[in-house]
Amino acid sequence: MKTRTIGHLDVSAVGLGAMGLSQGYGSGVSAEEATGLIRKAFDLGCTFFDTAEGYAAGANEELVGPALAPIRDQVVLATKFYLGGPLSPAELGKQIREKIDASLTRLRTDHVDLYYQHRVPDSIPVEDVAGVMGELIAEGKILGWGQSQATEEQIRRAHAVTPLTAIQSEYSLMERMFERDVIPACEELGIGFVAFSPLATGFLSGRITAEDTYPGADVRRVITRFDKDNIRANQPLLDLLTEFGREKNATPAQVSMAWMLHKKDFVVPIPGSRRIERVEENLGAADVELTAEEFARIETALAGIEIHGNRTDEDIAKLLIKE
Ligand SMILES: NC(=O)c1ccc[n+]([C@@H]2O[C@H](COP(=O)([O-])OP(=O)(O)OC[C@H]3O[C@@H](n4cnc5c(N)ncnc54)[C@H](OP(=O)(O)O)[C@@H]3O)[C@@H](O)[C@H]2O)c1
């Protein structure tokens, strides 16, 4: 497995997002299955694992921690904390400390390699959060920190106080909004960019059809990318990936991630799957190299393809109301 550098951390070129093992895409998996899948990913060369306190109210960290325990010193472990504001600086420090200690307990470790603020609300000054992150780094509880779905301005202000290791935000062939300002800022400042939902929540695998239905608390029930009309309208994108895949002996999912790996050397996708064979397929994207000519051909073709639907926090919040 090839490796990449994000900030000061060396990670496998493709990581593993653990969220779906507990929530998001239908039923989760047992602790035994999660352990098998995570260890298999490590055996295949994956050294970058992603979870959050918010995934199934801590239960996801409880799956990931024990699974990684025997290999803890050989992997980069990332988790996230969520803060709702406004908070006084004293309250903020207290809450973050309670959160990191609870995460460390669930993760069965004495430090987290990368600690992200899961969302960056305007009601809490980023400088205050960055200050606490600096303290946690000095204490050895975290090795680096990051923000998720931050704006360029939030990144610059936070980075000036305590340098950021990575930004984790949605990025795929179907969601390119951060190419405008955030990714260039990361490049300028030496910050890694970790792409969540790199398969556009599974659509780019090419295994989604307009006939699929999603019951219960499955985000695909509410995000517009999975509206039946949008699935049909986005077929030209899948046709492009399938055609390239044939040339490269790669799957659409692999071509999707090879595209972002080619784009910038500080971009690392963290796809998630509950199935070992899909984890293997996804990690295999690191071996699919595009030539400059192939990459240019994809970019040109993409410029002529309209994307229908997206994935927003606002739509996902509707799940809580509909349940
Ligand atoms: N920071 C944030 O706010 C945030 C938000 C979302 C996600 N994340 C992180 O990013 C990680 C990945 O994002 P994600 O899970 O939302 O999206 P994703 O990786 O783009 O897609 C996951 C979905 O695609 C399916 N899938 C994965 N590989 C596949 C393959 N090769 N063939 C067919 N289907 C495949 C999975 O289903 P199966 O499980 O059935 O295979 C699942 O439904 C998460 O695990 C989480 O760690 C972070």
C-alpha cells in the first residue's frame, strides 16, 4: 500500500471510514464482524482509521478501539468531537476535555492521532477551540487536530493559533465544492485533506439502482442524490467510470478514488463499507494510477456532465423527524 503525508502524519493512501459499521447505511455489524473487517483492512495495508464520538453515540468508537488495540502503535487513529455553541472559553475547555477523555476510554488508548472538530459553528470562535487543541497536543492526548466541513476562513484563523493537521470534508466526483477554496488553502498551508464519502455515499460504486429502497435510519432515504430521478439522471457519470474502468481493469469505485489521488498528493479518501470484499476493492484504488493524459480526459468529460442531487446535513437531519 502506498502512503501519503497529511500534515505531520504518514497514512495509507486510502483509509477506512468506520461509521457505516454502526450507523448511516442500514443496520450495523457485530463487534466480531467489525473486528474481522478492521484487521483485514490492516492486513491489506490500511493504516488510517476514522471514527467519531457521534457515530451511534460512542458505540462506533467502542467497535474500533478494541479492534485496533493489538495494532494500535502501527495505525493512525482519527476521531471527532461535536460542540454546540455558544460556550464561554471555560465551558469550552471543560467540554472538550470531557469529550477527549470519554473517547480515549471507548477507544482503549491513551492518545488519538488526529482529533477533528466535527462541525465548525460560527457561534464558537475557532481560535478558542484551536487554543484547547494546542493544550491537548502539549499534554500528549492528541498528536494533531483537524476540522470537518470548515470554510477557508475558519481554516486560516484556526491554523494561525494551532497548526491544523488535516481537514476532513465531503469530496468526490459528485461533490467538488471544496476545490474552489479549501483544497487550495490546504495546499498552501501544508494541511492534509481527508475526503469523506469519497464514493458519494456509495453511488460511485455503480451498484446503486433506482429500484433500491432504504428503510429506517438510512441516509440514502433522505439525501437527494438518491432520488430515483437523480439516480437515472446521473447515469452518464457512471458510464464514464465504467468505460475508464474497462481500460484500467478497475472498478468504478477505484477509478473515482484514483481520480482524487491523482489530483493532489495530500488528498486521502476514507471510504466505508461493511463488507470485506468491498473494503479490499476500495483499498485497491491506491494501485490504480492514472496517466496525465487519462486524468485530463476524465476532467474534460466531467466538465460536460451535470451532477444531480447531493448530500447535506439538513437533509440528513430529516431522518430524525421522519422516524
Ligand atoms: N466528517 C463527517 O462529517 C463525515 C460524514 C460522513 C462520513 N464520514 C466518514 O467518511 C467515511 C466514508 O463516508 P461514507 O461512508 O459516508 O461514504 P462512502 O464511503 O462514499 O460510501 C459508503 C457507502 O457505499 C457503500 N460502498 C462502499 N464501498 C462500496 C463498493 N466497493 N461497492 C459497493 N458499495 C460500496 C457502503 O455500503 P456497504 O457498507 O453495504 O458496503 C455504504 O453504503 C465514513 O465511514 C466516516 O468515517 C465523515
